Amino acid sequence: MLTVILGLAGALVYGAADFLGGLAARRISALRVTAVGALSGVVLLALGSLLVPGRWSWEAVLWGGISGVTGAAAIALLYACLAIGPMSILSPLTAVTSAIVPLTWGLVTGSQLGVIAYPAFALALVAVVLVGFVPSKEAVRPTLAGLLMAVASGTLIGAFYILIDQTPDDSGLVPLVVNRSVSGSIMITLILVLAVVAAARHVRATDAPLAVLDGAHGAPHGLAADAPAAAGTAVAEPTEGGAGTRLLRASAAALRGGWRGGFWLGVGCGLLDAVANIIVIVGLRVGELTIVSVLTALYPAGTILLAAVVLRERIARLQWVGLVLALAASAMLAAA
């Protein structure tokens, strides 16, 4: 029962985090959101590790570090596909994939579950699909790029669960601290490299767009029009320092401009994601990987509900059916 409660709680918090991440990615790009989220998350996890002490070991650091690499790629792809949209289709697709990967791993490695658990898993996966299904002719169709990013993100998220599950039981929050530190370092490095490359292009041609760093690439039409202001496109100004000075100033401008619109959304996203990770690692310690991963995959419910309230996206009847099936699957797993 406790495992089921933790799995559902993790799903709701993940859903809220991904909703904020999708909104932030429309303003400051997926890479920036991931970096901001990783840094805010690691601060929270570091403070939490003082309250929940854990043993530092090479296993905890190794698996935590590898999960940080996969997690950075997974979250960047997730926020990128949510920014492209539609959120109500790509989010559940990512979730289903993220559940199938650890579920398959658990069954292959010999997880022992009750007979009722297997139909519950099937019901939960159907629920995830229905929650995100929009039966409307006016619904926006996802692009091939969005679909591919969603599947890749889901696969890497599933790998994250498997890797974290390999960490020692007495490691506490150590694997998550290492995970976020590695993830944040990767994202910050990528942003710096891309900023320098984009600034170098501006030195050669001042009207070249920073499509990699702004939120306009693949964004909905209403957002694309505001991209130059949101991205803070750097313009090389006449200086006495030559090309090198102009390059440094353009790099700083490229990094500085686009942070204003979505910075706090990214911070909130990172904090919520860190809380969800804590819930999940506790669930993995007290329960089965298969149950935790499948229930956590129901996070689109949180995303969809917030999208309905904030963005006024309509919740269809089949989505309500999906929510009911999710509750039924949770009750079955609790009884398994």
C-alpha cells in the first residue's frame, strides 16, 4: 500500500514539474530549463541530504552519475517535445515508454508479483494513454520530431529508474545529489558552448538568429512571434577591442537575455522534480521497481489537469475515463 501511495504521489509531483518545465521551455529553451532545474534541484537535494544522511560509496556515485547523464538527455528531450506540443499527446507517450522500459527490466530480472498485478499494469498503461487522448478533429497533430523526442525521452526516463534502483539501500539521497550535479554540469557546459558558437556567428553576421538558444524553435505560432524579445538576441556593437571583445560581449548577451521570462518557472520545475525524485527513491527502497515505475508513469494526469486549469485545455470524456482506470489500477496494485 505504501508503495502505491508513493508511486501516485511521485506521479502528481512529476506532472506539476513537467507542466512548469514545458511552459518554461517555450520562453528560455529546453537546455536552459534543464540547467536551471538541475541547479535548483541539487541545492534542495544537498540540504535534504543533511537531514537524511546516506553513505557515500563508489556504487552510489557511479550509478548516480550515469543516471545524471541519461537524466539530462531525458529531461531536455521531454521539455523540448512539450514545448513543441501538443502537451496532451506527447506527455502520455513519454510516460508509457518510461513505464514499459523498467517494467520489462523488472520482469526479465525476476520480479515476483501477485497474479493481479499483471492486469493492473495493463490497465495502468491504458489509463496513461486515455488520459492524454484528445478525440477532436481540431486537435493539433504532433510532428514526427515531437514523437521521436517523446519516445527517446521515455526510454531514458525508464533507464533512470533502473539505474537509481541499483544504488545501495543505505545511500540515502547521495545518488540523487550526484545525479543532479552531473546533469547540471552537462547542461551548463552545453549552454556555454552554444552561446559562444552563436555569438561567433553574430560577429560575422549581426542579423543571424539564435534559434538554438531561444524558445522559438518549434514553438507554437503565438510564441514564435515573441521569440526575439524572449531570447534576447545578441547584437554585436562597435567596440575598440576588436573581434575578440565583440565575441565575449555577444556571448554574455546571448546568455543573459532569454533568462528573464522563464527563469522562475525553471526554478519551480527543478524543485518539484527534485521532490518527486525523493519520493521515487523512497518508493524504490520500500517496494518494487515495476510498481513504482508504472504508477509514476501516470504523471500526465497532473500535467493535463494543470493544462486544463491554467491553459484552459479541454478535458475529454476519455481522459476522465483514463483517470478512473488509473485509480482502479492503483487499487489493484495495492491489493497485489
